[in-house]
Amino acid sequence: MKKYEEKSISSTPIYEGKVISLRVDEVTLPNGKTSKRELVKHPGAVAILPITDEGKIVFVEQYRKALERSLIETPAGKLEPGEEPEVTARRELEEETGYGCEKLTHIQSFATSPGFADEIIHVYVAEGLSKIENAASLDEDEFVEIIEATIEEAEEMMKSGQIFDAKTAYSVLWAKEYLQKR
Amino acid sequence: MKKYEEKSISSTPIYEGKVISLRVDEVTLPNGKTSKRELVKHPGAVAILPITDEGKIVFVEQYRKALERSLIETPAGKLEPGEEPEVTARRELEEETGYGCEKLTHIQSFATSPGFADEIIHVYVAEGLSKIENAASLDEDEFVEIIEATIEEAEEMMKSGQIFDAKTAYSVLWAKEYLQKR
């Protein structure tokens, strides 16, 4: 998995932030030439595809400053340092939707933007949902609204652009196949 | 689509690069408090899901410095300023695979990392493929290898982690449903 490896000759730190950091590496290419790579580091994240006993998907709507609009997405959240993704998934599900789940199953992990970032999202399906009394609350800079939708409604939201991010687009396709079999 | 809007109070440019730029905004939250948002700007990209007449998918393997490994992905590339995504899609398909296509159909657009970046990928399916003589060549810092795979082989590559990025994971699920109907 190192085909065409690009070795770093130098690495220049540009920024250390709360969520991401940025550095620029000069690399040697397979043909011996050099190039620059702008590299964003991110702690990684989980996304949860919560499916109710009735076969509805639980989404959250939130504002995304990077896109200057709100999106309808699967619940998700960043990994804390050293945290197991499954722990993050249960926490974020509770915080963002108020649901706990009996069954949490990893379905896929993927890099979101391999051209410039190392962010990896671990996607879980959550089933056997039930509302938690006095559920943990959101971070103080998070504001989300819960939306429960059938798969047909979710597909409409993808067509209309209300659902507009990679992890959620993936999750809707996955849920469609899964619910046909369940 | 502006629910829970976060208005910028100030915006600090951090870096202007070849591919991305970074700025940090201080924003007003819906509860009146303030927070910081680290925001990566990216020109946007296309991904092409090329399907041969025999129902094979054409992937490319390339090294991804951000992840320090090579990945098997759908062909893809950044939008040039002012370029229509369909033009980018035909160009990247030719450069990365040597294929031209009779039919190019937009299937979905999505943000890859809405938590910190504005990158949007437009995904197209390309059909009616045929090799172009003297095809346009890759950028001088690009090195890719072409891999043609059946949908079953692609699903195995997802399980094994050789396919490991969001646009390709989405495309494989989409292709599976599509090929069952085609």
C-alpha cells in the first residue's frame, strides 16, 4: 500500500488549531522530481446511521459554517484523543439525538478528502433505539434539530440537496439496501 | 437553509496555497455566544465512475500523501477556475484512464468534510467507454495505475480497505444498485 510513495524532504508547520492543523511538505515524486503537498490533520470522526424499529432514519440538521448553509446529516462527531470510535459513536448519538441503542455495528470507514486531509470517518448503524432520560447534552457551540425520515424521504432530501455530504449520501444508499433485506 | 446561522464577526486569513487556503472566523452562535471556526477553502472537484460495456468499473490507484498510503479510487480531479464540472470530468477521465466516454451523467454532488472544508465533489457515471489514441497525459506530479474490477471485486476492495475514501465508497454502492438494474 506504498505504491508511488512520496517521501517528505521537509515539513513546514503552518497552523495548529482546535480541530485541524495544517502543514506543507516538500516531497520526492516517483520520477525523482519534487512537489509540495498541503496537508490538513484532523482527529478523525464517527458517523452514526440510527434506524428506528419502524425503519426510519434519524438525521440531524445543523449549520455548517464552511458551506454557509445548514445540512441534514447523520449524527456525527470527532474522536477525542485515545477514544475508541464505538465510544464516540454512542456519546454522539446520545448528545445529538437523545437516543441510546441496543446494537451498534461498524459498516465502513473511509477518508473524506484524501487529496489534502487525513480525516477518517467510521460509520456505524445503530439499532434498537430508545430515548434516554436526561440524555447528555450537546457541546456549547452545537445547535442541531432532529429529523426522522423514511428511506424514500431521505432519497428526496438527497435529490433536493438538503442532504449534501459524503457520509450521509453513503449512509442513505447503504440503508436503502439494508432496509430492503431487513 | 440558514437555520442556526453563524455570522462571522471577524475573519483571519492563515494560509493561501496551491490547492487549499485556510482562514479562522470568529462567529456569533444562535445563543448569542461566540466561537471560532477553522475553515478550509478548496476549489471543488469531480469524481467519475467509469463503467465498461462489460460492467467493470475503472479505478485508479495512487499515493495519497495525507494518509501516507496508496488508495484505489474512482478517477477524480480538481475544478479549474470557472470550469464546468462536466468538462473537468471528461478531462480527468481521459488523463487518468485514457478513456473517453459517449455518455456522462451526473449522479450526485456532496460536500466531503462539511465540519471544516467547503470542498464539493460532483460525481458522474461515464458509459460507452473507448480508449483515446494519444490521450492527454497526467499532471507532472500525478502517478496513477489503472485497475478494472467487477462490482464483486470492488466490494472486496472496500472490505479489505484498499478502497478507502468517501467518493469511491459511495460510487461502489451506487454502481451495485445500478448494475443490478442495467
